[in-house]
Amino acid sequence: MYAYTDFDEAFVRRRVAQFRGQVARRIDGSLTEDEFKPLRLMNGLYLQLHAYMLRVAIPYGTVSSRQMRQLAMIARRWDKGYGHFTTRQNIQFNWPQLTDVPDILDALADVGMHCIQTSGNTIRNVTADHFAGAAADEIADPRPVAELLRQWSTDHPEFQFLPRKFKIAITGSPTDRAVTRAHDIGLRMIVQNGQPGFEVIVGGGLGRTPMIGKVIRDFLPREDLLPYVEAILGVYNLLGRRDNKFKARIKIAVHEHGIEEITRLVEDRFAAIRPEFTGVDQQILAAIEAQFALPDLRHGPVGAHDRAYAADPVYRSWADTNLTPHRDPEHAIVSVSLKAPGATPGDASAEQMEVLADLAERHGHSELRISHEQNVILPHVHKGDLPAVHAALKAAGLATANIGLASDIIACPGMDYCALATARSIPVAQSIALRLEALKIEHEVGALKIKISGCINACGHHHVGHIGILGLDRAGVETYQITLGGDGTETMALGDRTGPGFAYDEVVPAVERLILAYLELRRTRDETFLDVYRRLGMAPFKAAIYQTERADAA
């Protein structure tokens, strides 16, 4: 894992001291809210429906045991005893007092964390595959490159006031677990003729105008990455619209100018600035890579896992859903679900965060990851330790065996917290999960991704859900649109609208009808919901979802 240098430490402390003075001036009235707003946003502080919200950066989703323990302390001391993990692999504290925020920032700096560029029209937290550095299917660990991009982008003088926020995602695996095609820049590691490099994607994004990113370079050598990304940002900074924030993202620039023209401009700029990169970036990258070496994995008997798997059906169910193959066959990647039935997706209590920190320290080389699906990962667990890990998770309410299943729902905070939301997300997610638990069909259904957003901004990624749910306000009434067939992987697709929306009390029964229809339509248990949708299309699902309304009309 990356460790702060003296420069990093001094940089973050200066920012904290600067913001402490700005907070003091806001409290004594020297700064109005309008004057304070851009200053607080530069430090990740939002004003939500009921209180301030502080968004803490977890670069590329990697966090240490020490850092997780500090997050638990912050939740207990300055918040309401919990934090919320987001689809940007960050954590949000929903109830801090303004007077306490500088102290929180100092506490974060004590463990090498900050809130810089978690808001504003700048380059946001660089996200990555949450199995990075551990996955059996990985070409290479993408996190050193993500860290290089983080260092390059932090306070970059040219890119602090972009037309709109800018998001970069990177994966080192052919299996895209980072939703790269829904980002302003998506980077997919590939190897061509034995040379490592990237497929570069631009212009992806969700929100009110969802678009799938387009490939701007089929193959970019690794040593050219930083100048090429800078060329893309430079072109966007000039072309991006500033007259309408709803049309300010790079996806609109790509749409309006065309990928061919954008490619020409980027390539011209890249050729002009490439000589300025004299290899210093590669020297920095080499030093970063040394900090991301695979931990010294232990080896020994794995019989404890095999015995528990054979004897305990509860353990077996958890192992089948929540474990992923590790690059070392004696180890496993453990996904810890924050989606127990009835729980708020992505929320973790201070006590649960401490349990996760302890488990990572004892059994996982002190490493944890946050996934964009709002779960926590223990990336390096020896199989012999898995029964002990499961027992500890179970005691903490963290052993729900549902990773990748229908109740592993992505949901934004919605109208319970967010000032932009037009409908509730959390209660819908909770109700769906509880209904699935009552039906006892979730494991029969298998892989199914449900994603919920409480407004058109799509923080819940509903566009790429196998079942997507979008909450809207229609004349003061919450209405929920349902989309089908979305996909956030390497075969990315945007979901199709089923038709008229549903009232709040109708949406859970509608989802139930969709799932039951799928069970009737599939040919085999191996045919997933997405497979069936792609084979048969919308018609049979539309017939199922609106059958109650048709029956009532008859």
C-alpha cells in the first residue's frame, strides 16, 4: 500500500490549517454561505438536507486496518456511530458539526487520509477494480497507475476549475469490475505483442444523459499514459461547455464534436506535450510500484476451509457467494456484504468497521478494499483462516451470503439525506431485500444486479442495473421508473425503460413479478436474468410487470 511521503504529509496539513481558518471565518460571520461554499466543496464538505456531509477519499478503494480503525473512531466521536461507503469507493459521514470538521480532517491526516477533490469541478477520486492486486484473472495491479494519476491530478493548476467534475476508472483485468465505460476516462489494461498498455475510453457517464464511453485508443503504451490523459483533459477543458452544467461533461463534448474530431484534437495535443514528459513520471511510477508488491503470503494447510465447507451449510452458502479466486490458490478474496436484509446498503457501524480492521490485521495483511458496489473486501485471506473469518463476521452481522445476488443492491442515499434527491432509495432497497428474504428464492435466482437511484443524477448506477430503478417526483408524488438489461461490465449496456412508472408502494411487487417471470423463462439454472433478457427481449418481462394493472383494467 502507498505510504505518505513528507511532501504528502506537509501538503495535507497545510490544507487542513487553511480550512480551519475558513471555518472559523464562516462561524464568526466573516464569510457568507455563498462565499464559503466553494471553499468547503474543495475540502469535500457538502450541505445536505439535514446537516453537513463530509466525503472522505479512499483512493482506488484501498484502505489499511489502521485507517479503517480511524474511520470508526471518527464515526463514533464526531458522527452518529456509522459511515456510508459510496459507489465512488469513498466513505461519507452524514452528521458532522461544522465546528468539528477541521478536527476530523486532522484525524484523517494522522493516518494518511484526506477529503481533497472529493467534490468540485475537478478530477475526482480515481477508482479501480476492488480485487486489484489479488484477482486470479488480473493482468497487472492497476493501483500503482491509479496512485500516479492521483498524485498528478491533485491540485493540478490547469484542472482545478474544469467545466464539470471528471471521473477516471481503471481495471487490470479483462473482467471489468470498475465500470470503466461509464466514466469520463476509462482505462483497461491490455497486453499487445508482449507490451503492456491500455485501451483508453472517453465520454462515458450516467446521469440525465447516459452514454457508453467510446474507445479513443485501442492500445496506448504504458509509458504514454500520463501525457495522453493530460491531453484528453486539456482538450476537454477547452471544449467543455460552461454555459449549461447539464451539458458540461466530456460525454457531451464527444457527442457534439464526434469521436473522430476529439481523437484528432487529443492526438495533436499529445504529440505536442509528450516531449515534456522526460521519464520522470515513469521513475515516480517505479517507486510507487514498489509499495504495491504482493504481501508475503503464508502457506500451510487449507483443511479447515474444506471441512467447514463440507459440514456447515451456512458456511458453504457464504463461501459459494462471497469468495472469489485469488491469484494464489491457497488464498481467497473475501467480499464482506454490507447488505444484510433490512440494512441500509453501504452503511457500516463503528463497531463493524473495527471488526473489519481487526480481521484484516489478523488474517489479511492489514489490507481492505471498498467496492463501488458498496461492500468491503479482504483481498488476501488464507483458506485455512476462512472459518475463523466467517465466524467473526457472523457475530458482527457481516456474514450475509448475498454478494452478486438480488439483495446485494446498490442504492444512493436518496431523499433520506441528499438535497438533490427527488425520491427515496434506501427504503426501497430495504423492502426489496426483505421481500426476497421472505420468499427464500434469492439463491435460486442467482446472479442479479439491482441498482436504485433517487434522482436523475444516477449515483445508484441504475442505468447499468440488470433491474434499474429511478425515483422521480411527479407532481409531488414519488414515482419509480424501472429499466431492464443494463450491464456495467466489459459488455456494458444501458437499461431499457419498461414503460409507465410505479408508485412507492407498487415498486417492490413489480420487482417481485420480474424475478418470478425470469424463473419461469430461463432454460437452465445457469442462464442468468441478463442472459434471458438478451435472448427474449423486453416483451415477456413487460407482460409480467404490468399484469396487475391489465387485470384491474379488465
